[in-house]
Amino acid sequence: HLHTGERMTITYWADGNYLPDSLTDINHLLRDFRNNKTLPIDTALLDQLSQLQASLNRPCEFQVISAYRSPETNNMLHANSNGVAKHSMHLEGRAIDIRVPGVPLSVLQGQALALQAGGVGYYPQSDFVHVDTGRIRQWRGS
């Protein structure tokens, strides 16, 4: 997580089940770092990230820019930027903004789009790709 400096390598699924202790650790890592509030992260989002990692055909580290956002944080960001949705999927633990060292942003975006698993936002000037578990759609931000 780029804002907290925390790192994690974790198995969240084994023997056909999600691992509750691992999910708790992931929820903490992907918390709203501004106020330490947590919300359960959508397991479909974790599965999407796992598929994205596999599609890159190499072990990789996701650098997290933003994951869960509390209503207070999202309202503050929305008031200060036209690039933050008022009803963001970050509020539901269903979205994450990432980059992968050594992988061009355009490649990461292309792989995320190829999954056809949810929304994909491409933010080249801010150097991240947004992925979520909402309806399949794409957009370009700044």
C-alpha cells in the first residue's frame, strides 16, 4: 500500500474456501488509510486481481493507491476533484486503484479489460488503473 508502506503476500483461498483470517488481514491492508476504517473487501474483487495477476504471466506486486474509502473520505475527495464519483464503488469495498512495477499502465489496463469482470478506469497522468466489480465498462481519467 503506497500510502501506508504496508506489504503483504497472502493466500486468501484454499481447498475451495476463502480463508477468514486472510480476508481480515486483507480488509485491514485495504482500509481507508485516512481514518483507519475498514469494510469487507468484495471477494470477487480479490478474485479479479488474482485473474489479472495470472494474465500478466509473471509474479507481480500490486501497488495499491486506493481501495476502501469511507463516506467521509469519499465526500472530501469528491468535493476536491471531479474525478471522484459521489457514489464510488470504493465505498462498498468493490474497487481498487493499482499499478504494477515493470508493467506499462496500458498493458495493465488492457489485461483488466480482457477479463470482462467489471469496470476499468485508465488514469495515465495519475499513474494507476482502477478496477471494480461493477458492470463492465471503461473510461479514461486524468
